[in-house]
Amino acid sequence: MGGVCCTTARAAAGRFIGNLWVSRYRSRRSATLVTPGGSSSDLGRAVPSVFAAATRSYSGGDRVVVNVPGGVVIRADLFGASSWATHCDRAALAVADPPYGGIVSEKWDQVDAFDLAELLGDLSSALSSVMLPGSHFCLWGGFGTPGNRAFYGSILEIESRQAWQMAAHNTWRKKRAYGTKWRCLAAREEMARFVFGDIKNPRVFHVPLTDTRRGYAGFNPKHPAKSDFKRLTMVWDHASDMGQNKPHKCHKPEPLARTQIEMCTDPGDLVLDLFAGSGQISITARALERPFVAIENDPETFDALVERIRS
């Protein structure tokens, strides 16, 4: 009985903390609630003013759409691009690697954590109109700093919209680390994987495997292992960030892109590459025979992205 009470108390505390975070936005404007199979009535909603410097459209709001081998690259803010994306087939996977909120020195990363969380909540509502039921949304972020926990705030904000549920919190264990005298080495980035609908009933989920052979059949004879290779855990250490000539400040290595795409899609499924940056998601999607739509708002990054995909 004591265990049940403790579980109930923890759940209630979690709801209370989530409501405290979300209430900061509800006083400004209500959220758009979307359920799988439904649609958002306001794809073109305004981007929070604090975030405008990082997401403003160009040439008076005009967007640029470039056809490239295997997909399309769009230069626009996310909401301008999402209205275009409604004309495509619905996507099976969206991957977003947004600003982390002052973690790097570039101008586009100087964002307030609460505004960033609200923007990503709005993005999740917009995605509900262009994603398949049971599809996946992988959101990258960092653990942040005191008063700036944008990644965790975004999770609460996205789940408050009631369409997407977080199925897993993965950690990328990096090789390069940053140390201070008051904590362990910081050598990680975070990824929240959401499912559009019931987390126990995704449209596709292919169990990711390592290159290490198991060497035994499994611990439970009634449930033998389904593969000779070990499963990948929620701590991903199969992708190194060392020795890379990065095409973008926040570029992530190809094995991370491959794992997300193979885990969440089948060949032929449409992949959305949001905050595309170096375009690694799009390039890997093409190699794996998945069409893609890449969205990038920064003009210089966009031009380099198009050339990298074409080459």
C-alpha cells in the first residue's frame, strides 16, 4: 500500500510541476490542442518576439524552395515552411535540433528558455497537421543551466498539447568533454523521442542494435532474444564527435542520424529535417531511400546546406 501511495504522490507532484511551467504561457495565450488524425487550425501563428531574430523570414516573408536530389530544402521560418509542407505526403519522422538557449556564442542561440519551449510547443501542434498517426518526433537539447532548462521545459510544453507523448529520453554520450571544478565532466546531449498518439503503439519502431554479439540466448527461456546482437540502450555511445571537420557549429555525426531514421521509419517514408543546419538528417535519409524536406532559416547556412546536399 505504501508503494502505491508513493507512486500516486510522485505522479501528482509531476503534474503539479508541469502545470506550473505551462501556466506561464497560458496567461499569454492558449495552446492549440491537436489529436492524431486531427489538424491544427493555426499553422501560421506568430513566432514569439524574443525568438524573432533567430527565426524571421527573409525578403518580406518570402520563402525559398529548392529541389535537390531526394528531397526539398526550404528557407523559411518553421511556420512558413509548415504551410508548404501540408501539400506533401504526411511524414513518418521529424527531427529537430533547435537552439539550446545561450549554450554557444552564435546569435541564433541567444534565446530565452521559456520562449523557446513555447515555440517548440507551437511547432509540435503544427507538426500534428503534417505527420502520420503513430509517427515520431525527435527533439534534441541540452541539460542547460540554472534558470535555462529549455529542453525539459519543451518536453512539458509539448506533452501539455496532448497530441505527442514522450516515449524515451535518450542521451548521446560524447567523447569530447568540458570540465569545471564543481561538477563531473559534461559529455552528453539529450534527445526526447515523442510519438504522435499512444507511445505503446507507434506506426513503426525497429529495435536498434549494436555491433556486439550477445553470446547468450537471453535470461528468460520464455522470452528468448530476438537477435544475436545486443540492443542499443537509451545511452547512445556509438557515435563519436572527435576529429570532425564540422560543416556546422552543431553538426551531429552520421551514426546518430542513421539510428533515428532506421528506428522510426521504413524505406519510402517522408522525413522532416527541422533546424536542418548541416543537413545530416536529410543526407542520411536520402542514403537510406527516404525522401526528405529540410527547413533552415539562416541564409548563409541555407546556401551551404543546399550545396552540401547537392554534392
